[in-house]
Amino acid sequence: MYTDQDIANLVARVQQLEMQAATRQAAGTPNIKMLSQNFLTRAFAVWGHNFVASLLIGIAISCVMTVIGLILGAAVGTTVINWINQLMGSLPQ
């Protein structure tokens, strides 16, 4: 049914496909520390991502709160200055 030449061709083809599959698996896996076999390496990679995310969120919230503080400070400052001027104007001289 199948000749020795057919079987030899199929064996060569299977070996070629196995080599291609091994190459794709090695190239398909990203080389990042979160996939490391070492627990401490993974732990510090997760901690680093958490630190950077917290830092970015903290900077954004700080900027928003600074702008709100400046706006409220200016509004309160002008109100206080007007109040002091009214007090000074109502004092007898």
C-alpha cells in the first residue's frame, strides 16, 4: 500500500513540522518577568506593576486636587478680602 519512500517522506515531514512547532512555541511565549519560574521574580514584577499604577493614579489625583484647591483658594481669598474691606470700612475713624 505505502512504499518505503512514502514513509520516509512522511517521517521527514513530521520532523520538519515538529521543529516548526517548537520554534513557534519558543517565539510565541513573551519573555517577561511575570512568567518566570522563580517566585521572587514574579512577586517583584507584580509589585513593580502595582507601584507604577499607584504612582500614575496618585499623580492624576494630585493634579486634580491641586486645581480644585487653587480654585477654592482663590474664591475664598477674594471673599475674605471683601469681608475684611467691609469691616475696615465700617470701623469709625
